[in-house]
Amino acid sequence: VFSIVVFGSIVNECYVNRDSQDPELLCVFNENESACSYGIAVGIISFFGCIFFFVVDLYFQQISSVKDRKRAVLLDLSFSGFLSFLWFVAFCFLANQWQRTTMSKGVSQGADAARAAIAFSFFSIITWVALVLKALQRYRLGTDMSLFATEQFAADGSAAYPGYPAGSGIESTDTYQSPPFSEPADANPKGYQVPAY
């Protein structure tokens, strides 16, 4: 949502005429075209990135490959970190250019949009840093709970079930492990008997 506000306000109201006789549109951020272009570019990248990772989050439980799950979480972590940096640069760049802007009649028309773009750039920094922390937590949780482990149980078929882990809330220290097929095999099976009607 913040990215929509930033690039929407820059596109809609941050290009103004210097005066009524000059038809050329100039960026309100100190007439620096790269400031407006950078804000628009970061906003669009983060918007489409949010849509992509929203879809990945919807289908994350259906990803069966452990390696693909790990890649998805690492991609989310790195993308969120990269966008945190880009939003920090956008906030500093837009605030610096706005500070150097001389107020005129044309600039005052887009002043509110420029301030909104700067404010929501700052809010985007906080949001993307929170997403970095969430992705890092998800990565650590996945490694702790064997989400990314390739071997969850022993490969030996005769090995017993591992039982409950320590500290799981089970009061008994003995684990129940019944041997499979514990009934003795009958030497003379009776076979199929036809029911009497």
C-alpha cells in the first residue's frame, strides 16, 4: 500500500509547470528528474515484489521440495533486505531534494504529494525491515523444526519410531514403542471360510 502511495503521488502531482507560460513539466523535488524517477521505480518494484511474494506465501505449504522451500524463504529474505535499502535511499534522496527546493507557485501545488511521498518512503523502510525480520524468523524456524532437513527419520527400516522429543509436555519418561506385527504367525492358517446363511 505504501508503494502505491509513493509512486502514485509522484506520478499524479509531483510533475508541475514552472509557470503558466512554460508547458514543460518539471519534478517538484528541486527540479531533479532522477528523484521522481527513482521514487517511481522503487515503488513499482516493491509493488510487484509484494504481489509475487504474496502468491509464494499462498502456495508455500504446497511446495513439496525442501530445497525449493529453502530457496523461497532465502529469496524473500534477500529481496526484503534489498528493498529496505532501496527505500532508505529513496527517503534520503527525496528528503534531501525537497529540502533544497525553492518554493514557487508551481511547486506549492505538488507540495502535499511530495511530503506524502517522503513520509511513506520512511514508513516503507520500517515495513520492509519488519519483513526482513519475519523472513529471518521463518528461516530460523524452518531450520529448527527440520523444515529444510533432508532426513527426518533414520533410513533403516527396522529402526524404531523416535518417540516424543524431550520437553514436549509428556509427563512420562518412558516412550511407548510396540514392535510391529507382534502377534505370532499361525503355522496353519485356516483360509477363507464361507459364511453360513
